[in-house]
Amino acid sequence: MAFTGKATYSAGTSLPELAEDVSDLIGIVSPYETPLLDTLGDPLREARSSHHEWLEDELLPNKDAVNDSTFTDADVDTDFVVDNGNRFRVGDQIQVEGSEELMLVTGIDSDTLTVVRGYGGSSAEDLADDQVINILGNAAIEGADKPEVRFNNRSRCGNYTQIFTATVEVSGTDMAASQLGLADEMDYQKQERLRELIRDLENTVINGGQVASDPQGSSSVRRTMKGIVSHLSSNVFRTGDSGFPTGTGLDESKINYTLRQIWESSNGNIDLIVVGGAQKRSINAFCGESRSYGANDTTFTNMVSIYESDFGICRIVTSRWMPQDAVLMLDSSRVNVLPMAGRSFYFKPLASGGDYECGELIGEYTVELKNEAAHGLIRGLATS
């Protein structure tokens, strides 16, 4: 029999040769989008060390609180204790929040203030423990010597870089064979692993934590970056906290409360609200009861993409990687995701030990989150 190139069991078949009907497109169902990274955009600089640092500063505080529960008559009680006496100077005008009374500080002994009650023609009012005191400003005496120098030291803050890696390995046969839906198996595997690494980068940027000991890493300790959620401490509010709006469902009162607290404690300009799917549905429902539709309307719209409040205009970003019980509020001008210099995601070919080609995708990144008090977080929300 003449050579036909067919297997012996198919030689001489009378059936026509059938071509496979396979689409040239490969469908991927796994989620890999990174909406937060896309919103933040590429940074303008790179990290130059595995421990990336930045400087932060703050003005001298102009608020404190009463730390005294033993008060006599409002007109007589001219001495009381505060949390931080070093925040005050003789000559300060002060006022307790919620009160119309002005007071003038005439003496300071550690954390005890001596004041003139009912200053400037105001009426003395009762004081209570934990009331917030606003320091209006200091009145100097004409011709007096300079006051004692007061200042804050700048603080160095930092975060460690984290290395993200994935290996690609394709056999020589697979490299040579024709593939359905792609031209090069090696390139395809690179693309797939890169999608996974960028997905993991966003997840880590939001939720990552830093090891407690030896955060710089060692031969046995993996160096990890501290994510945004782990950075925040000043404006973290949980359902059930004193003063926080009641209930576990997300509503406008909780959003506005958090925005106001951030506004009062910092000059942060919140322009980004990051949520998961459950909380995005809650935000969409904010104006559900006020929507109206005409008789001929055939499109039902139930989506809020921008939330405008007295404390900022916020774009709402939905990320799959956000904790479902949380709402993250960011001043995006103070957040950067930085690659180590020359270490943004790249492919490094490796020596082959046999009939295959292999390499490694590598990237090293960190989060620079400046002034954590300029951001906020709500936790403990209902997810259904």
C-alpha cells in the first residue's frame, strides 16, 4: 500500500476529512480587573529601596478635651484638668464645643488650666468631662518677650516592597505545535500569569499586612507590604461605636458622618469611595425612593457613580477585592502604588534544563499612603 501519512486504521476511509470547527477566541471567565489601580493610575516616581519612605508633618493641635469630672458652680470653678496641657499657652482664648462661653487661660500647671470664666461678656456655663475644647487663638501682650518655641518634628513613614512572581514553562513540543486560538503558547501563558499578578497586586494593595518581626525580610521571612486598610487607624468607624449612626446597613448618615470626621480632623479631600458589590448596591439605593419614571420610559436605572456631599465630590469605585463589610474613603492625591526602580512587571527568561522553555514574571511594588488621618474606613456593615 502506498504511504498516505494516515494511521493504519484510518487509511483508505471513504469518509471525507472533517475540519474541526473551533473559534479563534478564548473566553476567560475568571475576574481579573483592577478598578482601584486603574483609578489611581501610574505613579510619577519609583521606589528606590526595599523600604520606601516619605515625610509627614502636622500643625500644632488647636483642640483638646476636658479631663475632669469634679466641677462646682460654673462661676466659681476656674481650674480644671485637660488631656494635654502642653497644647495651651497663657493668653489663649478657648471655648468648649456646644457652648457660647469664652474663657481666657491665665495659668497652666501641667494639665491643669486656670481660666477666666465668662470672658468677653459671655456667660459662664457648666462644664462636663470629655467635652472638646477649641483653642481659638493666643493674645500676646504688647512689648512682651517672645513666647516659648513650639513645633512638631516631621515624621518619617514608610512601607516595604513586596515581590510578586509567577513561573511560565512550556514544552518544546507545545512550542512547535499549532494552537487553537493563539499563535504562541509561551506568550499566552505570560499574559495569563500577568493578569493573575496584577489582580493579586490590587488585592494586596487593599488588604495586605506587614509581618510583625523582621519586616525587611530574610532568608526565611517573606517581605510583605502594608495595605491601605492596615494603614488606617485615625478614622476607622465600626457599626455599634459610640456616636456612630445606628444600624448595620450602609446609608447616607454613615457616609456623611465619616466624611465629616475626616474633614474635621484633617485637610484631606476625599474623592474616592471604594466598595465591594454588597455596599455598592446599598449606595445605589440611596435615592431609590425619590426616582420617578414616565409612562413611556422603558429603561430602569439604578446606579450611583458619583456621590456629592458638603465634604467633597467622590467617585465610587467597585472592587471585587474589598472586604464586603467595608467602605474605604480615600484622598487619591495621597495614595500611590510604586514599583521598585526597574522592577515593574517584566519577564525574565531562565535557563532550560531540558526540552522546554521557561521563565519567570517578576514585579516588586509598595503602597505609599500619606497622612493616614486624611482617609477613612467603615467596618462591620451588613452584607445582605
